[in-house]
Amino acid sequence: MNRCVLQRPHITPDPLPIIRPEDVVLKACDFFGTENPMALGWGINKVQKFNSRDNKSVYTHSGIIMNSQGDTIESLWTVDSQNIWKGYAGKRVIIARWEFLEDEQWEKAYLMIMDKHWKKKYPWWRVPLQIIPPLAKYLSFTGMPVCSELVAKVEHWIGARHRWWTGTTPDILADEWRLWKGYSVMIEGIIETTG
């Protein structure tokens, strides 16, 4: 007796493009997400995937681009700055833009970041709250955001997002950038390593 065995075809995903700084025109208030292949990033992705509506998660950190050179504002050990091309060389990134941004909105948001968050310590105690999203959403007494919440807060300040920034994860942001009207994903790929 002959049996026909159906097998799924092996589909190899297209490789991600290599992103070179000269290939992307960055603007102030572009947003980015990056992946972290280390243990912390692995753990964050597991929790995000568990809580995700699309059952996918790649990005574990996010921030705001300040200028065309790629300088950032992001929650690291403190809310600080680095250059996206140097800080994330060899890493997977997504870069998105709010299409309706006006210069005054960015100037206002930038001043608010500097006033409320610049050089403030990272609220590590809030990271475990992300395991149970309602805890992360409602237990924010200090107003200090984790990396993705800082981005969501800026998005609110420029009129691109609703008020609830607490509990926002890098995965939620990446999904919103891909799906919400008004956002354009400028590029997604791996930043070129130099030298």
C-alpha cells in the first residue's frame, strides 16, 4: 500500500538587510527597537512572547533618535545618550517614524525628557512587573519609565499615542509601529559592523 506523506516545505526566511548609516536618513524623534541576544534579552523575549497577541517577540530594548547623526535618548543605566550606529553595531534593529510630527512637538517632548528624566536612574524594580502586564501598567508610583515606557511617553507627548505609557514593552511598540496608522517603519535589519 502506497502512502502519500505530506511534508511542509522548508521555507528559509529572507536574510535581514545590513543597514549602513549612509543608507538611512534619520530624523529627530524617530524611534528604534533593538534585540538583545544575551540572557536578559532572552528572558524579556520569553515574557513578551507569552503576553503577545501575535505570539512573536524580537525586540527587547527601545529608544528615541535625537538627530540625523543617530544620537539617541534611551533608558540605559540612566536616561542617557549614545550613538545608534556604534552602540548597536551588529545588532538587529527596527527604526520607525511618526509621519505627522511637527518640529514644535519634538522640541516640547525633548525639553520634557531633559526636565523629567535626563540622567535619572533606570527603575530596575519595574522590570519584573512586566511579567504580569496589569502590574506594570498600574504600579508606577515614581513616574520613572523603563526603556519602552520612555518611548511610549514621548509618543504620547507628540500626539502619536494614548496616555497609557506604563506597561508598554519593546514588543508592543514594534507591533504598533508596523500596524498603527501614522507610523512608517523606515528600515529593519542588522546594523553594519565596522572595522
